[in-house]
Amino acid sequence: MREWLASRGVDTGSLRGLPRWNADPPQDGVPSVRRPPGRADRVVEEVAGQLEKVTGEPGGVALLLLHLLDEVEEAFELSYHFGLLWDTLRGAGTCVRDRLDALPAAEAAAARAVLPLLSALDEEILAENAVTSGLLTAQAEASERAAGHCRETAAAARSLPAGHEPLAEYLTHAAARGEVYNHAISGVARAVTAHLENGAPLDAALAALTAAEQHPRLDDRKRVSVLRAHRFSLTALRRDPDADWLRVDHGTLSLLYPFALRGATPEDVVELVAGTAADWRLADAVPVQVHASLELDDMWDGSDSLGRRYDGARAELPDVVVRDLGGTELSRFGAEIIFSRLGNHFVRFHTELLDVTPADLYALLFRAAPEHGSGAVTFDPGPGPAAGGAGAAGPGRPRLSDLALDLARDAAAEVRAATGGTNGVQAVCRPGMFQAVVAVHEASVARGPARNAVPRREVRTIEEFAAAAGAQVLTNPVTHLVGSIAEWSRYATRGASSSTVVGMTGDWTVSTCNTTLLVGLGAAGFTMSGRRMTAEFAASLDGLFAGWSDELAGHYRRTRDFQRRAEEAGADPAAADPAALLELARELDAEKIRLHDFSVEARSAMALIRSPSLVSSPVEAQILERLLEESGYSARVRELVRTMDEVAHEQLGPVIEKIAAQRAGQEDRADARAERRQRAKLDSLLAVIAAVGISGLGQILQSGYAVEATGSALIVTAIVLLAGFVGGWFYLAARRGT
């Protein structure tokens, strides 16, 4: 199909780039814009231009749409940012529908038969967006609509005029395949919803799912693999219908997005926040209140000999509301930005957990991920339904991670503005750099998964907690994608990447790469608050390391530039400008001092973080030490120190030595030239003096032989000529070094 279109002049490369987030070349230091404004208009313009090239071809418009459909399906396999996919499908559909009346009847009929397949894929993407938002009912409804669009294509294909038999056959097969698949997905979503809400059995759903996998019309291995994944999850859910299922009766959830601010010291940032942040605009919001210190307990009053400690400033923001694409509220979080004197800044969204099921926990934890489904994330009070309907860009940000990044970048902009805009303050952050801290104060179990199952039994031991069905949601990392409905049911009871940090009677702390679980059954609330602060401190260090790594990357880039300039100067040492070499050497010396200062500051901070003197409690110091160890802190420190040493010695050292050698050579050559010139002048002077001394002989001749005026003149002329000749000969000989 691609070759046929290309032979008609269609730019298939441009069409391929429409649904792909990385079609445009990257810009240094600028994150990709996953859904640029006006992208749908660009799609209409691009598709309209390509349509003109195939409008006169039999089936040309239909083939162009099918090709674009294939491109979107391929992109759908790779990306969780669905905005570009929706823009491409909807823009292409709008473009063709607006031109149907101008097409020949047969071509218009072929195009009309293909258009429902675009709508079907649009609904499939909406269904995927729903499952990544924890909305199984919305997923079922979108899948049912997709199946309906497939039936529309099948009906239209049967009515195609003569001459379109191959296209009709292809569309009939594609429609049947899509209908079987989407009908199965809808059935699974509704069955799991009923199972988790009221304990409905899954036997019929499993049988239907198995039949769909084996359906002769479903010959797409990718779609069969999705149904198989759902079947495995359903099998895990019904494995033990009488098992004790976990409920978190009371707890807290904190979603942290660490970041660093380059170009300003942490102390200066904290002072600026305390003094000026009340008027800052942060992601279209103004802080509700700014505090000049953090909410810390006595444990953080450490005993560092230099008086350093963990503290900072805090900017409270309005509540954040997460809504689905239809405007229904899903979650509400308190919001604040923590600015630390150690440099481990972070955005914090927090909420209280009350009577939460494992499925609820899974959805809440996944809210932190950049792979979460698109919605509307706004500050309260926010607007209602997203403008433009399902999938539209709408107001606010599509995800919590997007809001967190905007907050960090806006904070950097405000610091930059507060310092006159001359220090180049930049935020170092990324969407996937998040941590979730879950604190469980009370928990219970009930027989079966039904939300309102009774009776409930209070969980009093860690063994009971860990053995309950659904506890694995809390002992595994937040995934970067959702592969099937209720896939958490297949998680290991203790994830391979999780580790128990400390365990005392009734207490349990489990750490993974992006989560920390704090279980304090029977613990007083204020004791859990201190434990949560420790966990959040450890979790916030990702941003600090990201800032240090970015700083080193800046040193490395500057060093490479120095190397390039040195190599250019060394290519022709004779023509090298001594002043330019001197300036380059000064720049290198300044860079070396800058790197040395950075290294000292970073090593000092890393040592303080690991030091028992950071906190006053030996118990909390041990817990922090183990949390740091489980987070890979030691390995990151070693890697950072190794990189600092490499940049300082292996990169900067040779460049300095090379330029020093060039400078020494330049100076030696200059000294040699100056010495030769001086010697030439001296030798010439001596030669002249010697030659002039011959004038004494002329006087003797003049006196002894009574030489007259004419002879005297000849003698004087001869002496002058001889002096000039001897002086010139000695001068030239000295200049040549002979």
C-alpha cells in the first residue's frame, strides 16, 4: 500500500509523522511537546494535500485512509500519549467527510466504508485511556462503541459498487476482526467490574474470552495477546474466591515529584521563596500560603558540626482535582512545593485513604505515572467537562505528572525573575521521576473481593497484612504501563524489586524503585508522621542527583568546547595567537575551579545525607540509612563521584597540559626571537665601532703622507662604507642565527 501511494506522489513520510510524538527533531534541553497546539489543523492540511494526489485513482481515497489507519495503529502500539493519535484520526476523518460530495459516487462510497474504522480505532484508544485511568465501565462503553463502528464498516462494504471487490473483502475481514476483539474487551471490563463490586463470578467471562481468542476471524496475533493477558488476570482473580481481601481503612498517600534548580544555591532559593513566593504564579495558581520553614519533628534537629540541617520553605497551593475526559471527578489532592536547603526540592500531592480496595489503590498509585490516561487536572475550583468532548486537549493538564513539571519549571522561572533574570536558573525534572509514599494506619480483611463484603476482621500483624489478597499492589513498584485489566492480581506477593527495610512488631517498611510502604498497625498517628517524613526525604533525593548529573553534563559540554578550540589552535602552532591561547587557558582554569567547587559542595552534601548527625535519633538514622541503601543511594554516589573525577582529570587535564605546552612553545619562540634581535643590534654596534676604529689608521696616513683634502675625503668615505658593510653583515648573520 505504501509503495502504491508513493508511486502516486503521496508523501508517506509526512503521514507517518502525524501520530508520532518524536517525528520532529529534538531540541537540546527542551522536552518534547506531546500534543502541540493546532496539531489537528495541521493534520487536516496535510491530509488534504495528499488527497489531491489520489483523488482521481480508483479506490485512492480509501487506500490513503487505510494507510493512515495503519500508521496510527503502529503508533498506538508504542505510545501512551494518545492526543496525537486522536488528532490524526479525527483530523483525517474531518478532512475526508468535508470532501465526500466532491468525489465520484464510487470513490465516495469506498471512503464512507473506511471512515467507521477510523472511529473504531478512536474508541479503542479511548478504551485504553479509560483502563489506564482505572475506569473499567468507561472502557466497556468505548469498546462497545468500537464494535458498533466495525459493524458499520461491514455493512458499507457489502454495498460497495462493482470493481471494489478486493477492498470490500479486506474491509469485511477487518470489521469482523475488530468486532470480535472489542466485544470481548467490553465483556471482560464489565465482568471484572461486577466481580470487584459485588463478588460476581467470572466463569462465564472466562469462557467467552477463551472463545474470542480462538475465533477464526481474530487472526491478529497482537490482539490475541491482549485477550490472553486479560484471561490470565481473570484466572488470577478467581483463583481463591474465599480468600481474605485487604482493605485499607485509614492511611495517607503522598505522590512526590523531585526536582533540582540549577543556577541558584539552595539557600538562596529558600530565602527567595520565603520572601517573595506569595505573589508567584505557579502553573496558573497563586500559593495559598508560604511558610519560611518546613513541618518537621524534633528528629531533624541534628548535630552537624557545621550547623547544616534539613529544612527549607514550603509553598501551599490550592487543592488539585483529577477529572476524567467527561469531567467526572476521580481524585482530589492537597498540593505543595517543598524547597530544601540541601537542594532536594519536590512537588508533593497528598490525600487521605479511607476504606480503599486494592483496585482503588492501584488506580491512585498509577495517577502519579506519566503513562496515566489523559484527563483534566486543574486546581480547585476547576472547570467541568473537558472542552471539546472526550479526548480533547481541554483545560488544565492531562496528567498529574504534567502539572508537577509545570510547577517545577514555573518555580525556576520565578526564581530567575526574582534575581533579575541574569543567573540562568533552570529546573531539572522529568515525568518519570516520581515516588509514591503510602502509610497504612488501619487495615482489615473480608472474605472475597466485593467492596461491601462483611464481616470485616481487623488486621493486627504484618503476616496477616502481607498474606491478604491485594496487598501485592503495595509491595510492587508503580508500573510504567497497564497491560491488562486488573493485572495487579498477578503481581507477586512480594515483588522481586521490593525489599523490607525494617520490621518491628506491628510495623513494616517496604521499598521499591518508586514506592515506599509504611505499615503501622496499632501505631500512634504522630509516630507514623515522623516515619513518613523520613521516607519522603529519602524519596526526594532523585531530584538532587538529577541536578548534580545535569551540572556535570554542563561541565562536560564546556570541556568538549575547550578541547575543540585547543585542537584548532594546535593545528597550526606557528599561526596560533598567544593572546587567544592565554584567554583559553584562563577559561580552563576558571572551569577547573568551578568544577572543584561543585565537587566539594556535592561531596559535602552526600556525606551529610549519610551522616548520623543529620538526625537526632539513632533509630531513625538507621531507618534512613536502610532506605537510602535500598534506593541505590550508594551506587549513585559512586557513579557520581566517578563521573566527577573523569570530567576533572581525564577531560580537563589533557587540555590544560596541551595548551600549557603550546603556551610554553610560544613563549620560547618569542624569547628566542627577542634574543636574536638584541644580539643582532649589539653585534652590529660592535662591528661599527670596530670599523670606525680604523679611522685611526686613516689619521696616521693623513699625517704621515700629507694627504690633501681630496684624499682625506676618500679615506673617510672608505671608512664609512667599511663600517656599514661590516655592521650590516654582522646584523644579518645574527638574525639568521649563524
